[in-house]
Amino acid sequence: MSHVLRTAEERRRDIQRNAERMGIDDAYVSDLVDTFYARIRADATLGPIFDREIGDNWAPHLARMKDFWASVAMNAGRYSGKPVPAHMKLTGVDASHFRIWLGLFRQTLEDTAPSAEAVPYFMERAERIASSLQLAMFGLPGLPKRI
């Protein structure tokens, strides 16, 4: 069995071609982020958490999230932030908030996705990101949290 080694640029092109095949492009990512965060802001549980942290600075946050999701979904390479420290400083957040976030994200995808395949494609990544953030914020159940 032979293994073909691909360069980072070849992997990047494959990810971009796959995203394009599913109808995922900058216009879709922009629509997804705008629709999703409008729903977040309207949510009785998550809205106040986001408003407390973001206040009137939604335009820069949405631009950052569009770069983030374009980088996640299309390997666009435009996001250079540090999501873990940004989430670690939040207060009043628990695991139930991540379940609500993921539910709203899935519903937004189901309502807006350019193809059926785009829903699990994004959800796999969103669930992985949520798991990483929860691990950083809350540690493993039964184990002390790292400081």
C-alpha cells in the first residue's frame, strides 16, 4: 500500500475544491455568519452573554467570525485570532450554552446551506471546535481544570 505525501498547498487546494463543490464560498460564509449571529442575539439564553461581551462592537466581531469560518471551511487562511483565551475570560458560561450554540448553528445550516453535504461538513468542524473550547474552559469531567 503506497502513501502519497501531499504538500500543504496541495491539501489546501483539495479543501478549497471540496468546499467549492459543496457550494461553500465567501458569500455563503458571510450569509451563514450574519444569519447565525442574528439568531444568537435573539436567543434568550445566549443573547445576553454575547451582548455583555460584544456590546455595540458587532461589526468587527462578525468580520472576525467570517474570516474564522472561511478559514475553517475553505482553508482561507484569513483568521489569526486566539479563540481559547477569548472564551476563557467569559463568565457565566457552562456546557449547556455550547449545546444551545450548536443547536442554533445546526438549524442555521439546515435553513441556509447551499447543499445537503455542507451541513455535516460544517457541523463536524463546529462540534470539534466546541469540544476543544469546552475542554479548555471546563477540563475533563472528574479531573481538575488546568489553570
